[in-house]
Amino acid sequence: MSDKRQRARVQGSWAKPLHKPQQPTSVSGSWNYGPRSFEFHQPADPIREIPAEKVIENAADFEISQGPTGVSRLRLIPGFLQQEEADWMFSKLLTALPWSQKTNYRMMGDAYEEPRLTCWYGELPYTYSRSTVQANAQWHPVLTTLRLAVEEKSGHTFNSLLCNLYRDGKDSIGWHSDSEPSLGPQPVIQPLPEDKGDYTYVERIRIPLTHGTLLLMEGCTQTDWQHQVAKEYHDRGPRINLTFRTIYPDYGPQRLFF
């Protein structure tokens, strides 16, 4: 029994190492414990801050940037439709349009469903997010009436329309530019742009679009900026956004967001 206890002690935590481990020493032979102090070094690059978010709410024409590519402009027209007319159009379009959930594809080929419902009207098909929507020339009468009113107000002509239905605050579209080759060099479109340049100096513009508002994004907005409809974290009802555009068979469109 005493031999077993003796062996347990030798094999367990009471056992002493046979050789004392050699400690690292400096060249001079003294113990080396590392640096005795730490010094702060000022970063070579200056600290850069993100500019404060700008909010655009009032009717006006805005030149939001001017660079080598050209001028980016916004035209905001609140109250383009009166409240009662906007309510009537919304109820008609919500129930009458052929809404569906489109499947898109990422660069690696993975499929995903858009977090919103859409439908397309136009004489030509339209490709975005690596998938194509087919031509549909059977315009709903409400959309035809609205297109004529938008053309008169904006001075642009349109032959196509992408309808977006955001069912609640969870539906959205992420940051993007409408810069597909078929859309032309300077398309006309929608809200919430974000500068695509140096993201340390990113500029943000928030545009609360009230019911019946018309917004045009013109010039180089799609070249130099991004836009989104963000998710919201409170209860809200459905929203419909209509993006008018003109698509040319061999080139591309100009677009307007309503």
C-alpha cells in the first residue's frame, strides 16, 4: 500500500520536475522580461469622420454632387397626387396588379427571393440582379393615366414601369445603383442615395417620401450614388413604389421614381 501511495505522489501533482526549465536570457546574461514601458505613436493618417446625414423634405431641385462624371440632381415634388386621389390609386393597384415574388441570383449562382413583391409593365424585357422579367404591354388603366401625368410634370417620356410592393416594415431593397447597361448613361430614379466613392467620407441623404410624392434622380446619380428602401423595426402598412423608365432596344432607359 505504501508503495502505491508513493508512486501516486510521484506521478501526480506532488511530483517535482526532474530538471528546472531554462529561462530565456538576454545577450548580456540578465533575465529578459520584455519591454518596461509602452509608448503611444500618433497614427500617420488623420482620423476621418463620416459627414452628418442630410435630410431633404421640402419641394425643390437639389444638386447633391458634382464630380468628374458630371452633376447628380434630385427633384422632389411632395403632393404630386392629392390625398384622396393617392388613396384611391393605392387601393386599386394593391388589389388589381399581378404582384409576385421574384427570384434573383447571386454571383455564385445561389438563388434568393426578393423581400418585396413586384410586377413589370413595358414593351421590352428587363434584366436586373442576374434575372429577367418579360415584356408586358397590357398596362392597367390607372398606370396609364398616372404615366401621362408624370410625363407632363417631369418633361420625360416613359415606356416601362417597375412596380414594387413593400408589404410591411420587413420588406426592403438594399443599397444599390440602377446601373444596368440597358438603363443608359444617366437614368432618372429614386430616394435614399449614398455616395459610392471613398466610404470613409461617405455622404448620406435621407428623403422621407410621403404619400403621393414624386421624386426624380437625374444626371449622374446612378453613377455616383446608391439608394435603398430600408427595413423598419416598427409596425407599418404596405407601400407601393412605382419606377417609370424608357428602355431603348439597343441602348437603355432613363428612369423616374414615383
